[in-house]
Amino acid sequence: MATMSPEPALHPYYPLDAPIHGYVANEASLLSLLTTASVGAAALLGATLGLEPPAAGVVKTLEWEKLTLSRRSPSAGSLHCFFEGYFMIHHDRMASAQDFFGQMWKEYALSDSRYMTSDTLVLCMETMTVLLWGPLCLLVAYSIFAQSSLRHPLQLTACMAHLYGDSLYYATSLYDHYVHDRPYSRPEPYYFWIYYFLMNFIWIVVPLYYFVQSMRASSKAFKSLDETSAQRKSR
């Protein structure tokens, strides 16, 4: 009796039995997608760095703060509010999308197919990011530029949101991989280490740096306040 060969996968994502319906391969090449994304990011970065201080006589650290602002604004305004906002709106028809954002998501999803299946955790996490954390990051950027006293409380909140969300994102995917033997990334190392690990690890390293920065600034401010109060009481 002749053995029946397994049916070919209808999509390139893992696991191969993932319920991804209506998949259509990207029309644009990877090089074309990356080039367009790089040009757009560079233009936004250049526009942000071109912002001028609101007034003369600002502190000398403003240039460093502008670099912080230049990171916050494009990452929050472009990535969170627009790129991830696209996913929030079009998550149920991503597999057949052929516009720029849709093709970018299909490329990234080779490292995490949950973005092609409207996974509950991913969808809820991205929705919160778009509606809450993206605008909050823009507000942090503005508070840095305007030298607002709210800068560090807002920055602490934004950093904690990113650290928690990214940790949960890693944990759920890796748990399914190693405990349930259900990987969401293709087996090629490039997709796991570059797309999945490195591109998301940035959202741990950078928020962690600014979290520590705000903790130190807050501690210093409260210490100064306590010393001032003690001096007043001793008079």
C-alpha cells in the first residue's frame, strides 16, 4: 500500500499547524522593506534632533536629554502608536496584507507566529501599548524637552510598563516552546536571535537604564527634601 505524503504547509510560520488562513507571500523583498523602514526612521530621527530648546540658559545636559527625547519620540510615536497600532486594528487579516506595515509584520512574525493568529496575550499587550504606553512615552519625551517636574514619575511608569510587558512576552513564548514543545519561531537561528531576541531585548536594556536614572533622581530629590525639612526644624 502506498504511503500518503504529508500535505505541504500552507504558510511558512511555526508551528506548521498554526491556524493562519488566507496567507499570501510578501510582494516586496526583505531588502526593500528594510530600506524603506530605515529611511523613514532616519527622517523622523533627524526631525526630532532638530528641535530647539524652549528657552535660553537651559542646563548643559540638554544635548543628552535631546538624545533621550529623540529615542522616545520615534520609538513611541512611530513604533508604538503607528506600527503596533496597525497590528491592533488589522490583526485578524494580517496574513493577506500587502501594504508596507502588513508586510513588515508578516516578516517579523516568522520569529513569532502569534502575530498571525490574533493570540490573546499578544493582542491585549499590543492594545495596551498603543493606547497607554505609546502616548505615555510621548508625554515623557515632552516632559524632558520642557524640563517638567513630572519627568521622572512619568519616566518610571513608562519604564516599568516596558519592562513588565517585555518580560511577559518573553516568558509566555519560551514557556510554550520548552514546556509545551510549541515553538512560535522558525528554526533558523536568524529569526530567533535577531528578530525575536535582539529586537525585543532593546526594550529591556533601554528602559532599565532610564528606570535606574529616575530612581536615583527621585532618591536624591527626597533626600534633599528631608535635609531641608531637618534644617528648618533645627532652627
